[in-house]
Amino acid sequence: MIAAQHFGSISGGKDSQAVLCRMVERIERKGLAAFGNRAPRFLSADNGHENPITLDHIAYLDDWLRQRTGLRIETVSANDVPGLTDAAAFARKRAMLREEWSKEKRRTRHKGACNQRRAAWQAGTITRAEWTARCNCPVLVSPPVPDPLIKQALGLLHPTGIPFLDMVMLHGRFPGTKTRFCTDETKLIPMMHRKRPLLDAGLSIIDWIGERADESPARAKKPPIQSKRHPTGARRVLYRPIFRWSAADAFAISERHGLKHNPLYTMGMSRVGCSTCIMVRKRELRAWAMRFPAEVDRVREWERLVGLVSRRTAVTGTPASLLPAPTVPGDPADHGRATIDWAIAWSRTGRGGHNYDLFLDLERREADEQGLRCDSEYGLCE
Ligand code: SF4
């Protein structure tokens, strides 16, 4: 067997919990010999935007793991990675913002056939000159930003110590569905930061990942095992031990071990990570807003702060929006954006987003009067 360090990634969700159970079972059956006599390591990323219930659940799993094996879950953060969300990153951002905001900004909004010619240029079938020569698309001109707004933004651009917020302030915007830098910068990169020194030293790593084929057509196309060679010759192996499992199988293994599930599943959430995820579903958004008003207040405050360091919103004096347009239909009176309050109001409407649905009103009243209902998508309480 090649020398390798095994890692498990713990998100607080049912699939990574199932993988944790598989790894613990293996240790208990075969001892550390099953992992090349090297204790497996368990990593969890705290990005400061997690639901507090998920953080509590990870602490509960850590306690269970310690009792069963003596091992612990290590917490990683973007704050550990030099240059990612630290003072140096903010100093670079301040210098860039000062320079860019004091100049006029021109942006061409390419349309229709021009977009097709641009795609042809990107594909290498025509030259850039051939594309731009026929472009007569409108140019949007944004004048230099007034000095007091620049000063205000510069005053805010310092690390808060909250990785998700700092990442967003540095980008000057929240992530979108196509530019999903949140996963990379607040989860994957901090985890890789712990693993890279091992690869650099020539030790292979094996990542146990809780992905299942039936989650989405894109996931179904992934192989159960993937391997890449690092420049030192070490291998980085991605191993999906529950690839062919159903969601029910993932819940079942925890039950066999007497482990509780993340309570968010019984509160109607199908995703239990960020609070709330930028790709939240309509009914989950409604449930989240109803159950976690303090989290809504936090997100509203973040939208205000990010609005002040984003050129367009700083000038218009409006907040930024956590939820991107494909997740929530935006406010036509606000450039199609959907602030958290707009999004929550939309989540309480019926199909089509126009009428308040009587059923939803009843559901809210019930929740208020009788405590919160259990409406797990996974049938946990049936
Ligand atoms: S859970 Fe959603 S918001 Fe959080 S990092 Fe992943 S994609 Fe981004």
C-alpha cells in the first residue's frame, strides 16, 4: 500500500456524516492499519456564514468522534491562508479601489449578434479586430466616484475576521451562481491549505467525499474514484465511498450508530451549510426567514456594508444583495436586484410571485402559535 494521508471533510450535512460513520466503522473493524497506520484527519471549514445549528451539530459530531476513536475534527478558515482575507489582501484592495474609483469607468454592453461575434473571437474563429470593428453596442459611462464615498469605502475595507464577509468585501460583491467564489475561497482553499504541505513533501492524500450520484445529473457523471498527480509525484485521490447510495441510505447509517441528524433537516432545509446559501430554494428561504430572524438581520447588515464598497451601489446609496438574480426574481424598480427583504417577501408569495397564498399565511400562523412545524424534505419525521 502507498503511504497516504486520508482526510474526511465534515460539512454538518447528512452525506459527510455518512462518510464519517464509514471511516469510523473501518477504524473500529481494522484499526489504523486500514489507513496505512496513519490516523485519518477530519476537516470542517467555518466561514462565519454557517447556520449556528450546523456549527453546534459539528461540535456534537466532534464529541462523538472523540469518544469512539480519540480523533478530533479540525476547523479550517480562510483566515489561516496568507493573502486570502488578511490585512495584506485588504491593503491591495484599498489601493486598487482608490485608483479605480477616482477615474471614469466605461463599460460596453454587448448585445445580440455582437455577443455571437465575441463568442467567435473567444473560440478563435475570428480576430478581436474583426469582432470590435462591427460593434456599435451602447457604452455605459460611470463618472468618477465622489471623494466622500471613496473615503467611506476605504474606511470599511479592513478585515472583520469573518471570512465570508471579508471575502465579499474584497470582491466588492456577493457571489453569483456562475461566479461561485464562496465555495472555493471559504471552503476548498482553506482545506487545501492544510493538505498542500503533505503533497509538497511527497505524501499522497486520499479525500473521502460525501457526494452521491443521485444528487444531480452533473454529480452522476463523476467517477467514484479520481486521481491526479502532484508535481512531487504524490497523488491526490478523490474517493466517493457513498456514490451509489440514496439519501435514505445516508440517513440510515447514522441511525445505526445512534447519531442525531442535523436538526435543520427537520426544519425543512435540504441544504444545511451557509445561512443562507446563495442558491436557496423558495420554500427554504421562507422557512429560514421564519425561524432565524437574527440571521436575517445579520444578512441585511452585510448587504448594507457590501453596498458601500461596491461602486454601483455606493453611488446609488442602495444595499448589495446576497441572493443572485437566478435564485430570486429581482425588483424591477431596483435594477432587477433582490435584497434579502425583497427576497423574503417574494418567498412568502404563491406560485408566480404575485399573490399572497392563503395556505402560506395559515402555515405562518400555525408556526407562530404552535411552535415550529417539522417539514423535513427527507421524511425524517414520517
Ligand atoms: S453553501 Fe452556498 S453560499 Fe455557502 S459556500 Fe456553498 S454555494 Fe456558497
